[in-house]
Amino acid sequence: MQNRNLLLLWTGKLVSALGDRMYAIAIAWWILEVTNSPAMMGLYLLAATLPMVLMGIIAGAIIDKSNLKRVLIIADVVRGIGITLLGLLFLAGDLTLFSVFSTTVVISLASSFFNPAVTTIIPRIVSKNECGKANSLIQLVDGIAKVAGPFAGVAIVAAAGYAGAFLINGISFLLSAFFEGFIRYENKQIMWRKSSDSDPGMRETLINDIQSGIQYMLSNARLLNLLFYIFVAHFFVGALSVMLPVMAKFVSDDNLNLLGILETVLGAGFVVGALLLSRKSAEKLSVDTLPKIFVLVGCSIVTIGIIAFFSSLPLVLFTLPVFVVGYCIVFASINWKTFMQVNTPPEKLGRVAAISGLVGDITLPIAFGLYGVLLDKLDFVVLTVASGCLLIVAIYIINLGFRKRLATVRA
């Protein structure tokens, strides 16, 4: 990693991601401990994603006219302060579900700017041919955090309680902002300016920019088709986020440690996928393999349900399908982001990144809320197997429809 700017971005993300994984373990278990309700866990995940979804398309238009470094710094500072406050409230004995949910909404809004800003700044600090490798290294951060974070989270909660995990994550975001402050790149964004009364104001320009971004996405047939795959796959991956903590309680008495192991194995899939793809240049990556990858995710989810049905089987068997899911997620993410960065005009990349994130993430609140309720009503095994099968069928239908459209165009 010889690129100084990429190293700073990578280091900042690594620090904050490690803290974030510790926090994720702590907050998930705090909510389940306080409420004993998977539905409440689903509502928390809904609060963590819905504001990001609603703000995403506006954030993308703002990012395309902003200093990306400032966007990254401000977003990390806001997230750092918010989670630090939760830690202080816990120490004071005043932490409530309301304070957790309201702070989560603010953090989600900050993330709606941070995530597309990372995707947008990468082509500005590395060459286009190196975008695939840069994306792989950024995804490697998530993998490392998923591997080390759960064990660290369990250890921190055991040693310092929930407050320790909250405070460490808050400080990690502030450290990330510190590293991002040293990034240097050529800022070519044209800021909003109104030079005369005849020029449109900021509001009109923002609306026009949003419309332009949507029109660009709709006019790109290949990009539009890929969004359908992302939309469907995100729904079932989001469902898995709700199911993992519940599964840990369903199959094991030592549920907290099992959850940590499963999250770690998921991260190991991230690491392996990111390392393998980091050796490929942008032109060697392809989004054409995404349907097969998502079918593999569906098969893995079905396998998880089957293993859970045979309760006498060793718990280590869960690790293989969870590992495969992690590998598939990072494989799809790297190929998808590289495709956007290489094929999208730089002045529209923020909007395209935000809109594509919106298309994927809009399914997450639905999945979190729906599966939170379903897990209270239905058998875990039945729900898991059905979910995997539905994913496979949905991907097949989308792929079949795309092939028919291609045949019609060629004819």
C-alpha cells in the first residue's frame, strides 16, 4: 500500500471498523438482554438503516458538490460523539431504549454521507485501473474487523461492560476522522454558487442534480439490471443479520460466544475474498458472475437451516456456510463498486453510489422489521430454509427476465 492517501483512508476505516464491531456485539446483546425480544432487535436495525436509506439520494447529490475529505471527517466526528454519549449515559445509569434509538438515527444519517463518499473518493486518490485493488483493501478492513471485532467485543463486554465497548467505538470514530484529516486530493467538485438572480438557487440545483442522477441510472440498461440483483440479495443478507443472534440463542446455551464465533467466521470470508480480489486489476473484475454468487448465498442460508434442524450435529458445521456467505458478500461488493467507479463519470459518481446504495439498503429496513416479527412467530429452521430457497428463485427469475430482454433487443 504505497499510496499515502489510500493508507490514511484504510487506517482510519480499520480503527473505526474494529470499534464498530465491538459496539455491534455489545448493543445487540444489550437490547436482547433488556427486552428479550427479536422484534425489538429488528426495530433497532430498522432505526440504524431507514434514515440512511431516506437520506441517501440527497446525500449523493450533496457529495458530488462537496469536499469529500470534509464529508468523511464530519460524518466520523458526528458518529464518534453520538456513540461516546451512549457510553456516558450507560455509566450514569441513564441509558434507555429511546436514547439508543434516537442516537442510532443520527449515526445512520451521518453514515448516509460517509459510505458513498468513500466510494466516490477512491477514484480520486488512485488510478482507475487500481480501483479494484483499492476496493479490495477497503473491504479487507471490514473482514479484519469482523474477525477480530467479535472476540474483542466479547472480551471488552466481559472486562469493561457495555460502557467500555461504547466508549471504545466512539473514540475509534474520532481517531478515524483524525487520519482522514491528512488525506490530500484534487477537489474538482463545483460547489453551489448563485452568481446572478437568473441562476438557480441551491434548492433548485439540488433537485436538478438528483433528477440527473436518477435519469443516468435509468438510461443505463446493464446498471439497472444489476440493481435488481442487489435489491433482492440485500433483503436476504439483511434477514441474516437479524437471524444470527437468534440462531446463536436457538442452537447453543453458550449463545454469546457462539455469536462471536459466527461473526468472526463471516469476517474470515470477507478477508479471504478481499485478499483474493486485491490481486486483480479493475478490467479483470466482472459483475456478470453476481447471479451465481447470490445463488450460492441462497444455498448457504438453506444449509444453515438444515444444520440447525439436526440439533445433535456439532456447532462447528455452521461455520462453513457462514464463511461462504461472507466470501460472497465481499466478492459482490468489490465487483459492484469497481464497476461503478470505472464506468461512471466522476461528476455523477456520488449520486450513482448513493442511489445504488439506496436500492440495496432500502430492502434492509424491510428485512429487519419483517424478520424481527417472523422470528417471534415462526420456527427458525423453517424460516431459514424458506429464505434461502426464495433467494435462489428470485435470482433465477431476474436472470431469466434479463436474458429475454437481451434476446428481444438482438432480434
